[in-house]
Amino acid sequence: MEWILPLERINLKSVSSTGGKAARLGALLQAGFNVPGGFLITAEAFQLHHPVLLEEAPPPPVLVPAFRTALAEAFTRHFEPGEAVAVRSSAIDEDGAGMSFAGQHATYYWIGADRLEQAVMDCWRSLWSPAAHAYRTVWDQSVHPMAVVVQRMVRATRSGVCFSHDPLDPVPGTVVIESCFGLGAALVDGRVQPDRLKIDERGGIVDLQIGDKQVMVPASVTDASGTRLEPVPEHLRTTPVLTTREAIALHEATEQIEFLFDEAVDVEWAFDESQLHILQARPITTIAAPPVIDRRLVLFKPIAENFSEPMTPMSVDLFAAVLPRVGEFVRGRLYLDFDRIKPLLPLAVEDAELIDILLLRRSPSSLRFSLQGLLKSAALGAAAWLAFGTFWSRSARVRPEVLEIRFVPWLERLKQHSSLPVPSFFKRVLFGASPWLPAWQLMLQLNVSAGRYFLLIGVLHQLIRRWATDFDPERIDDLVHESSTMWSKRMVADVTALATIARSHDDSARALRSEEPIEQVRQLATDHPFVLALGQFLVRFGHRGPREIDLATPRWREDVTPLLIMVRNQMLHGSDEPGDRYARHLVARDLLRKTLRSSVKQAVVNAVLRRIRYYVTLREDTRHYHTMIFDAVRSRLLAVEHELLNEDKLKCAGDIFFLRYSEVEALRSGHAGARDVSALIRERRVAHLRESRCLPPETFGLRVVKRQEDRSYSTLRGQCACTGEVEGIARIVLRADQAHALKPGEIMVAPYTDPSWTPLFPPLAGIVVGIGSYLSHAGTIAREYRIPCLVDVKGCIERIPDGHRIRLNATEGFVELIHDSADMELEPDAGGEDSISETSPVPDSADSIEAWR
Amino acid sequence: MTVFLTAVLLPFASLLYGAALALRDGGAPVWEWVRILVVVALFLTLIIVFPDAAPVAEVVAVAMIVLFHVTGFYAWRLFGTGIPADEKGDAKDGRR
């Protein structure tokens, strides 16, 4: 009976006593891969100390003296004195083809000789952790013995996972590499958004998504039990982790490992300063299947167009409790129940058309009402008018200044004094508790009812078409000029003012130009004009931020980096010309007056324009106040999280957003402990990251008819949100805080936008957005600044190369790639209109991932 | 006649009630007073012209609008969003 074996002596035949992980590590070592050396404590050693295996955890064993001696000798033989090792589980049923047990058993890093025995016993004990127990229960497994791998620590500067097949795509042939800085623990726990590379079977990079790597587990960590996460230096956060050469080397190694084991594998790897180390290889156990949905669902666009990532479980939990029952969340995205919505609409349309309407792809003027449907819904309409007509008319009378004067102090008082649990607080501030409440306390209803400007714009188009036939329809958008007090306009003005102040002082300009603007701005004196102005800005807009609908996202007040980057962009490239836009508005108004002639017609059109202006302003302003509500709810959740972190019931900041509120309550009341939720949090974080990389399906159980025009590879179709035609350089911007390269006069191509993107808009020549509608934020702000804007352009991020020249026609609704450069030429895509061509330029040089990006 | 008048007066009752709440909400312009005065004048005129039917019709119309407003709110809360009717909150207007 052997208790300890060198890793070199292990192979796949010994899996019954070494476990899958160790057997594969041994096989890799024998095949010549660079695997950190070490030894294995076999399952026999485990059985020596646990002769009877039960589901219940046994008391900690007393180590047999002979085993202790053998362990100490093995450590001395394999490692230098004082060297630190990794102690890793290798249970007999772990890392098999059916079950991975990934993350269910323990791993300990940076263990010295003095802590080795305890680490081995802790590893054994993790066999009975609640997470492992739950995993076994799901898979109907009993407890199996556990071997333990003791390996040399790699001082990993970069690490990650490499899948020999894309787990999200059952079609073989594409290797996926996920990478982060430091040790890979942050990645496998789902705490960092990694870079994601796809390499095809010919070795070409076909996709690269640079993650915002905010945290890392540093290679120099010495205390595994302490707080291991550190912030990634700001200038590295969006820098690619791997060079092309390293990525290709990893791709080759993964293919060789797949060949060695004759099955699809996921490989954990790490680079120290120069060398690639293989830390683990196991079969890929899951190929993601689409969720089974037995209903017909359509994506709810108004949220998706502002926020294409999925919501975190806490946000879903809280929103699901307050949103109407005509929809449901699927994998973090809100969908409408098609079969519940359909009978409510008096429209004479086929299912395909109704899908287009629900996806906000049709303007109201193109809708056809059915007489039968109208009669059927007349009673419903009358009841709706009786029930909601009062609020409808009240919302037509709310003055924006009243919202500011009354809502903000009211919310502040409620934040400080309410003892309601978070979900009840959320419902209270979003929906009110009584029909007698003032309209400004019913912010969600105000926002919804302000959407009627969409109908009024339809009316305006009809009136101008009939009464002013000579008026250029392209100038209609110029007629709508929003209030200058609208919050989004004020925000742009304030960012511009910040940039002006920064520019006028050498030290602040230098600080913003540096690679670490936050650190440099912190060095400025507290009474520096820029610091004072920044403080005032945060008082007004500190509750705003990127992806602000999701409660898990830090606001500008908490993380000022995205804001400083916007200010820097404005300082370097800003060229706002509000005067020109207002002049266009005046010219359009004058032309219309001359064309209409009749004073009665002018009065009617002006009245419609005033109402449009009012409702557009109300809708944008209520969005500003919504975010205050989300911020208040987030603050309350953070307070609860702080309490749970202090009690060691949660491990890491942000974990609370990956729990449901009932689970948080169970933690607070002591009905659940840290061990009960840690595996759950890890699993949900990983699932959330996986979902974040995919655009949400527009429908479930329904077939969307593809537009014929999409078939041309060099032309992409979309919806016109602000008319106009422009030609220029396309600049891909994935997130508002990543807009470093955006220059005035360029055409921004973005997956989505939300209000925090507003300051980026003024200097742009055009905007192309992957998702959205006429009503979306991008459309509203683009019309305000009179920037040609096309929304709902499928595949724009994938198919428009960054830096390529494009022609944007937002009047007829398409964007066209201009083929004036041989090296950027694209071939027609034979695989279907939505697939990504492999012919995107792929770099050859070692450091050209950034350039390819 | 009373039923007919009630149906005709419903939109005016809604206007009256909406304007009154808008005034209570704060920040409403003088227009709201004008609306209220016009509707009140209309109601008084109808009482003079139809002394038998108008008083009842006017009261019923206003009562219906208020009733539907209240029941509509709670119906929406309960069936639309699933918030229990008794979950009202602990701090109306933020004051304890």
C-alpha cells in the first residue's frame, strides 16, 4: 500500500487510487508538458484515516505517525526548504467525463511545510462540505475517497482556462481561451470578467472580447485565508492579457492535450514571467443547451436596449417582484409573454408583425387596427380609462422642477428613516403605497405614461404630411427641441464644464492625461477648481453610472473612473456645438411656419410640438430619478452586505448581488451559513459571466422573420432613430468607460447605450447601435443633438471592423462598409446572415492583439 | 336621462378630479384652477337646466371616477405586480 507517489509515476491507469485530476496531471508530465512538479497523497492514505465512509462528516482524524513521517519526507524530497506548495483535491469521482466536481472540493495555495498536514486534512474534509454534498445529491452519488495533489506553486502573472471546444457552441473546431491577470482563482470563481479569445482550427483568431479585469489574485499572495483580491492597475484593466504568440502556443498545447486524452478538454493554465504551465486538464462535462421554455416569449426591448448584459440574481429577484405578470426573466433578461400580450392589443396583424411591434421595429403610422379587435377591447379600454385615466391626465401636468424640488428630499427622508426590508422599500418607492400619493412619488408610472410622445410624433408626421407637403420630412427631427433643463442635457453641460476646467489648469490636464487618472486626480489639492467641480458634479450625478439599471453596478460616486475617462475624452476631443443645433431648430421652425401659412394649423402643430417636448423631457427626467431609486436600493443592499462580510457570512464584496433576497435573509437570521452559499455564488457568477458574452435571443418559441436586406454582407440594416446621412470612420465602443479612442467626427458603433453614455454623443458624426428602438436612449439623445443614428443594427459589432470607413444612411436605414482598403476587404458570408466571417483581419505579430482589436 | 348624463359627465368628472389632484401634487399652473372653474360652472349650469337628473348624475360621475381610480390602483398593485394590498410601507412621506 503506497500512501505517497511522485506525480511522474502516475498515469491514467491509476485513476482508481489517484483520482481523475492527478491521473491526468501524471499523464501530462509523462507526455512532456510543463506541469508543476510534486507528489500525490493517494486514496489509500485517505482510507487509512477514514476507514468507514458515511454521508455525515466524521470528526477530524488524528494523523498516523508513519504517514506524518512519509509526508514530511516527501515534502523534503520534492521541494526546497521554505518553498510554498498548492494542496489540491483529487477525489476518485472528480474530473470524470460525467461530473467535474469543479470548485466543490478545496484547494489551498501558498502552503508551507508547517501548514501542510492541516491543509491535507482540510482538503479531505471538504469532501463533506455542503456544496459537495449538494452536488453529490443532484448527481445521485455516494462519498468516494479522496487523493490529494501537492504541487509546486507557479508565480502566475497571467492565467486562465482554455476549452478545446467552445462550451457554448456544440459545433467543434473552435478553441476558447479565457484569461486574467494573476492566479486563475478569480476567474474560476467568476469574480473577474476575463478576456475571451476564440481561435479557429486553422489557428486564426476569430473573436476577441477584452474584459474589464477589475480585480486579480496576485502571484505574491502569502495568506490563502485572507483577502486575496486586489485591484488591477487601471492601465491594465482593459489591456489584453495574452499576446497573439502566447495565445497560439496555448491553442497548440490544448489541441495536443485533446489528442493525448482523445476527448474535449478544458485546460487550466498559467504563465509566469515567460513559461506556460499546465495546471489541470479535465473533460468538458457540459455543452450549454438553450433553456427549455414552454411559452412564447419576446424580449422586452426598453430594458435590453439600455443594458444588453443580463441582470444579476438579486436585481432579477427584486425586479421580478414588482414588474407586471405579462413577462418573466430568462437568464437575467426580461421577456414578454406573447400569448398574454396578444389578446390585449386591438391590432389586425400576424404573429410575425406583432413580434416586430413588440420589438419596437414598427412606427405607429404603419399599424393596422382591427375593427373586431377594437370592439372587443372597447370595454377593456373604457375600464382602463376609468382606472388609469386620472393618472394619465395628472402625468400630463407634472412640472419637471416639481420633480426635482419634491422627489429628491422625499427619497432622502425615506432612505434615512424607512425600516422596510429592501424588497418592500423597492416596491414602495417605485409604485407608491396609496392612490392618493402625489404623481411625483409614482415615478415608474410617470415614465411609462410619458412614452405617449411616440404616438404624438406619429401625429406630427401625419399633420405635416397633409398640411405642409413642401416641408422636408428630414427636418421634422429638427422641430423637436427638448428643454434645456432636461437632466441629460445638464449632465452633458456639466461634463463639458469639467473638461473645460481641467483643460485650463496644467496639473489637472496632466492628471487626466496620465495612465492612472484617479491616482493623479487624488494628488490634486482639495480646493483645486477641478476637484471642487468634480465634487459638485458627483452631488448631482453621483448616483448615475454605466449599466445603472442593474443594482450590482457601481455608481460614479463609488467608482469615478468611467466619469474621468469621459471628461478626459471631452477635454482632448470635445467640440460641442449647441449653437448649430439650436440654429437648425430655428430654421426648421421658420420653414414650417412659412409652409403652413394658416395660423390655425400653426397653432395645432405648435401645440403638438409643445406636448412632444414636454413628454420627451418627462421621460428622460424620470429616468434620472429612477436611477436615484436604484441607487437607494443598492445602498441598502451594500449596508446589508457590509454586515454579512463583518460576520464572515459572505467572502467578497459584490457577493450579495448573486444571491436572492430570501437567501440573504436566511444568512442574516442564521438559517444558512457561508458554506451554504459560497458554491451557489460561484456558480451564479460563472453563469452570469457566460451570459454576459451573449446577446439575448429576441424570442423563445417564436420564429423571427429575417429581413431580406440583411443578406448583403457589406450592408447592415437598422431602424432610423435620427435621420441623416454621414460618412466616416467607425469606432467600436463596447462600454462608455472604454471610449478612449473615440474622436470627434467619428461614427460610434456600440452594442447598446444607456444614459451614462450621453456625454460621448455631442462630438460624434453618427451613431450605430446593435440594439434599441426609436424610443431608446440612443435615439432620444441623438435627435436632441441632431446626430444621424441607426439603432437595432444586428451584428454591427461583429461585422463593422474598428477603424473602417463606413457610410451611415439613417434616413433609409442602413450602414454600408466602404471597400477602399484592400487589407480590410470582407468576403460575402456564405454561412448565413448572422454568422461572423472568419475573414476579419488576423494579426501575425506577437503583440498585435491590441491592434487587431 | 340620469344614466345618459352620467355617461356624458364622466370625462368632465375625470378632468375635475385630475386637475384637483394636480393642484394637490404641487407646481400646477393657474390653468388647473381655470379647468376646475369651467367644469364647476358646467356642473352648475346642468343643475339649473336639468334639476331632476343632473345632481345625481354629477355625484355618481365623480364618485365613479374616484372609485375606479382607487380600485384601479389596488387592482394593478395586486394583479399587475403581485404586491399584497397590506404591504403599504412604514413611513409615508418618509416621516416616522
